[in-house]
Amino acid sequence: MRRSTDMSSGEAFLGVGQSLTGRRWIGLDPAADRMSLRIVQETGLPEPVARVLTLAGVPPENAGDYLNPKIRDLLADPSRLLDADRAAERLIVALRDRQRVAILADYDVDGAASAAQLIEWFRHFDLEPGFHVPDRARDGFGPSEAIMRELSRNHDLIICVDCGTHAHEAISAAGSVDVLVIDHHLGGEVLPPAAAVVNPNRQDESGGFQHLCAAAVVFMVLVAANRLLRESPKTGPDLFEMLDLVALATIADVSPLLGVNRAFVRSGLRVLARRRRAGLAELADVARINSPLTSYHLGYVLGPRINAAGRIGRSSLGLRLLSARTRAEARTIAEELEALNEVRRKLTDEITEEAISTATDRGLEKPLFWAAAEGWHPGIVGLAAGRLSATTNRPAVVIGFDGDLGKGSGRSVPGIDLGHAVLTCLNEGLLVRGGGHRMAVGLTVTRDKLFPAMDRLGELLERQGAGQVGPSDLMVTAAMEPGAASIDLVEQLESAGPFGPSAPAPRLAFPRVTARYLKPVGQSRNHLMMTLQGESRGSRVRAMAFRAFDGPLGQAFLDHSDRLFHVAGRLEISDWNGRNVRLIVDDAALANT
């Protein structure tokens, strides 16, 4: 379990009290420093890797197992999940009787990855299931009574994935048709009338699986189903080949990167490297990824493109991409998603800018950063909330009103359970609808209850400790010379991951460097490519500051090419112009001479 390390007090890291972007740099506290030194001494690991392990709460004696997580050691028996065996048995009946199966999936990455696993599993037995993905604007989240009635007319089994836990009336509308719910959203006191509800966040669950996304829960149900097939002549598919989908969903849905989730992602990245899934291979090509896929690409490159369909396009595009049979079919969908993603970016920029403007007056020091306005696109508010949360280092909610009703989304920060707080507000009658999980939520609120609901939500989050770290704090893991930034070090750092929105990649600082060979690049020439030269001869590392000229960094580097900088960012391996190490710049400060 990740250990909370207080890094908000004490002297600024490298003396950077205010960087060029206005942030204070902070490092590990003295106790964490001592622990990381102990890890270095007892394991021989590089200091940056030891510091990552310290932040993860890993003692020296457990470092080896942590750096090499294995699914067989960490995956619990699926039978421990309530209703998992019952759901698996119902899948086997559908196979045996060649029944007509429909999959109803949420419109995000987790829903698409969950449904794609089931489609692949049924296809292995030459049974082609139908699928339906509700439209975010027209249908809202999850199954509706109309959708379930329609599906029940032509199917013998309906499987709701990444949704359905709160859909009591909708599932009742399916009548005599069996419904399975495989979900992970926080459950209420009463379960829907389904044949099975597999959800690690049911209130009657004993615990231990709450950190799983829906795709991981589907994987566990399929493990149980394959186990049942051992008693029959049929043989199930190799489920490990589906771990690319589980990894994608785990990262994109901001699931805590703990326990088996780390193994899922690490194993899934190895599957992704083989490029066997047409949809993900083509999407990576369209996105111009020229390096081995990492958890960063899943969370910040591929995930947003798949989600773009559910936000502003045809909601089924993400699932169609992940279940595409041919590269040609996948390429067409990938190109459409890329175009939608460009529109999504522009809308997100506009709403985020407006949200910051309307929310700043309430103060950045509050535990909840929120904004609401008329007409904000319901498919974009979650992305804006994510940006606000990252900017302010606290939970954020963004709401778009259409008449009297406002539909919003919220994003949290590690250690703060936003989903539980939203459910509390729902139970207290402050929200019309609300749900989600620790890191991401959706909600609906009436105009007259907007301020009471946000005040109450902020109060609940403050009790959890939200807002204790300043919005301008930038966590820096370690300092090092540019010449030490080797491929071997990056690979060792990756082994301490995976990293994603719920577990940020280690940010390394390079003290007293000069910026050489500066070159604005990109279609808008707003990125800055350069080489950072250390004080030691031959100590250098390539660097890229994306969107540097959208803020103060780009011009500062150009104007002060003769000055020394402290530069902070994350390291990656790039295959551009040969395999090499590159620093992705997050921030910089002028160093004292």
C-alpha cells in the first residue's frame, strides 16, 4: 500500500521557491531520505529508483518482489468475488445453448475494454455477441428502461459492463431475460434484480478488490469461466492475451496502481509490444507514437483518443476499435478517433479556461475546486475537471447546465475518495444522480442546490485531507546529472512502475544545466526541442518541452540561453533518430549563479 509522505513543509527542493511557472519544488522529507538511502545500500539500486520505492512504501527486503510483480502471485481466486462463479456459470450456459448475447457497455475506455474482452471470449467459440453503447447526451450513463426493453426482445442474455449497479428499474425492464452486471462503481444498499452482480464495491463485499476497474473484474470472471470449461471438451482462449485491454482500462480509469493492478499493467504492456490487437496498433500509429508503449501512452495518448468517441462522437467507436478484426477496419476507426480528439482538445481548452476564470474567485486554497456554467459540453466537463485537479492538486468538479439541470464530472487526487463523498451528497438529497469511484465521478444537480451541494462536498473532502498540499507544489523525486540519464536507468524506473494519473511518474531534477541547440518544433512551433548540458564535460541529455510557448518556459529558455537552469521532468526512451533517452520537461527555474 502506498505510504503518505509529507513533503509540503521544509525548504524548497534546490531552493526553488517559485519556478518559471510559479510553483514551489518539494522533495522527500528527512525520514524518506533516510529510507531511500537504506534501500540504495541494501539493494544496490540507483538512488532515483530507491526514492520511487520509498514513496510507494516498499521496504528494502520487498524491493525485488515489487520490481517484478507476477500475476500468478497477486491474482486472488475469482471465487472470492461475490457472484463471480454465478456469472461464469451463466456464460457457460450461453455457450452451451448457443444463446443470443448482448453486451451493454459504458462509453469510456473501461467500458469498451470490458466489452471487448467478452466479445473476444465469445468469438473464440464462434459465437458473435451483439453490443450496445449508450449515447452520453441522449441516453445518459448506463442502461435505461427503453434500451433494456429493446435488447430483451432479441436476446437471451444481457451483460452490463462498467455500469448497471444502480440501474434497478432498467434491469427490471428486461423482464424474464437474464441480466449480468459486471461493474466496479460504488454500490448502494440494495442491488439491482440481476442474475448476478459482480462488483468489488458492493456494500456486502468483504474487501480486497476495491481497486479493480471493470475490465479487471471482467477478466476475473473470465478466469472463473475458463476454469469451469476444464470440465468440458471446450478450451477457453488464452486470457493473458487480453491483458492489453486490462492494462489500458486500469490506467485510463485512474485505478490505484497497487497489488495485482501493477502486474496487470506490466503484463499488458508486454502484450501491447507484440502489436497483435489491430485497434491499438493502428491507434498508436495514427497518434505517431515512435517509442515503446508505456503506461504514459495508455493514460495520456491512447486513452483520451478512445474516450473522445464517448464524449463528442459515436459512442460505440471505442468498442468497435478494440474489437476490430482487421487492420483496415481498425485504421478507419483510429483516424476518425484522431479527428474527434482534435475537436475534443479545443473544447477542453475553452472550457478549462472558462472554468479556471469562474472558480478562482472562490480561492485556490479550498479543498474542492469547482466551476459551473450554462452550455458546457457534458462530454468535456470531466476532462476540464482533470486539468483543474492537476493544476490545483485537489479534487475538482466541473458542471454544465442545460436549463434547471447541471451534469458534471469530478476528478480526485491520490488519497482522497471523491466517489464516497458524492454518494453521501446523493443520499442526503443534494444531488439528483451521482456515482463513480475514488478518482472519478459523475453527478447531476439542480440549479437551486448547486451551492449547497458543492459546499457539502467540499466539507466532506476536507475531512479526508483535501487541500493540505498547496496548488503550486511540484513534487521532485530526485536530482541527478544529465549524463546519468541512461537507458538502463529509465528501464529500472519503469520496473518501479507502472505510472499513471493515480501514480505519477517520478519527476527528476537536473540542477545547473544550460540549454543548447534550442529548436521550436511542431505544426504550431509551440514545442521546444533542446539539449541540456551539465557542468561536467560530456554530461548531457536530450529534452523536449511540449507546449513550451503556450506558457513562460519556451521564451525563458530562448532569452537566457547563457544562464544556468534547474530543469525538472520525466525520462523516457525514444526511438526517434535512434534509441535514446529523452527528458520531457515539466518545469524550470533560473539557478543562482
